[in-house]
Amino acid sequence: MIMREIGGYIGLDRARGKEYHQGAAALNSGRHCLEYLIKAKDIKKIYIPYFLCASVKELCEKLKCEFEYYHIDKSMRPLFDMVLSGGEYLYIVNYYGQIKNETIEEYKQKYGNIIIDNAQAFFQMPVKGVDTLYTCRKFFGVPDGGYLYTDARLNEEIAQDTSFAQINYILGRFERDAQSFYGEYQNHEHEFARREMRGMSKLTQNLLRGIDYDFAKKARTRNFEYCHKMLGKINELDLDVPDGAFMYPLLIRDGKDLKKKLIENKIYVPTLWDDVFDISGSNLLERDFAENIVPLPVDQRYDKSDVEYVLTYIL
């Protein structure tokens, strides 16, 4: 008989709900979902956009997978006209959830071997037969987590991650302010970048089973829609309203200055993928996106009054 612990102090209750991506492979990050794919499909080369986090390039280098950059257009779609051979894949980022599944199906027909990065489109379900990855930490307060839809299976045992020691910055912000725990958050990000591929932690899976996904999806859609109603005329990006939006990308001249002003007023907006400035071959469009897109928070923490508060600093 295997000895179990019975009684003692009470820990975290087990959530009885369901994860949003039931049936997907649950790993500890979106980056490791890509690692799983490269290994399971024996991918030899990946074409990746210049406008992308450096972690993908670093992962390819680590796995000795050849990679080559390609450009995107003003609508954040791939500018790619090559024919893929066996072992080659086109990595397509669904920026701000702006690529609909109908378009993804067209890419599948045109290119064959594609990987869809839905890190910014958590609520968009995958196209059948298309390798698709997601990340949880961009949408919810969890310390790890990524989902992968694929028909490939990796013949390798994957240990389950643990995250109880990395969640303090999330719990701290729940009761206090973000600034008090920003140092811990940065330390977690540095440590997390070095972590090996593992299964999603029990703690994160439990937290994800307790989320009201319907509420989160509706709140994000509503807030994005309101931002677009108020800012669409000055936004240089032509946007659709996605279900369960990630953030609202406002592209304006001198967006970098607006980001500074917002942060000074404790409206924390990121600069996404500024790695593009260090990549030889990147063009003016990609640099402009990194520098001047102001990603405005529209997530489930906020209602219309919060969005209006942010808009007062912009309009």
C-alpha cells in the first residue's frame, strides 16, 4: 500500500471547473510547446518573423534547428513566397488575434507546414490539423503554462513542473500594488527563461480550472471594442475586434513618448519585442511597430470606467 497524507492543515482547494483548452498538451510555457514540436516532428528549419521575441531564436539555436527571418506587412501578415520542403516550417504569429481561422486555413493550403503562435489569441480555437500553441501567463495570473495542439507525439518522458515557489509576486499583487513586487516578477522572468521543458504544474492547472472564462472573454472583447471606438480614427493600424482580446494595439507617431507618459502615471504598458532593434535585416516597419505601438490593457480586471480613465491620458 502506498502511504498517503491524511489530515493536517488545509491547503488550497481543488477547483472543479475545466481548463479552456481541454485535450491539448499542457506544458509549462509556449516556448516549450515549440520545443516539443521541433523534437517530435524532427523540424530541420523554421522561418520566423523579425517581429518576435528573441526566445524563439534562442530556442532554435539551443536545439540546432536552422532558422531564417521573414518580414510582415502593415496588417501584421507574413510576406513569404517560398515553397517549403520536407522538414521546413513557417512560424506564423497571430499578432493581437488579428488573423482569423479562415485565413489560417488559407495559409495551411498555401504553405503546408505551418505553426500558429496564438500566444496573443488564447480564446481562438485552433484550425484542425494545424500545429497551434498558446501561453497562459499573458492572459491570467498563473506562474507557468502553455497549451499545444498537435498530432505529433514526443517519445520522451516529460516531468511535471512545480510552481509553488514562484507565485509570490502574483499573490502579492492581489493584496497590494504591482510596484511592490515588480522585482520579484523580474526575477521570476529571468528564472523562467532558463527553465527546461516540463509539463504544466499542478498548481497552475488547478488555478486554470477555477477561472470564469466566459466573463474574461466578454470583458476583453468589450474593452477592446470600446478602445477601438474611441481611438480607431487616430490608430494607424486597421483592426478587427477579436473575441477575448489580448491588448489593444494603438499605433501612433511618437508612441514611444506616450508609453513613457502612461507609465509615469502608473498605467503600465509594455514595449513588445524590442529585440527587433538588434537584428540585422529588420526593416523600418518592424522597428516602428516595436517602438510606437502602445499596447493598452483591456483584460478582465477592468470595466468601462477603467478604460475611460486610460483614455483621458491619451485623448
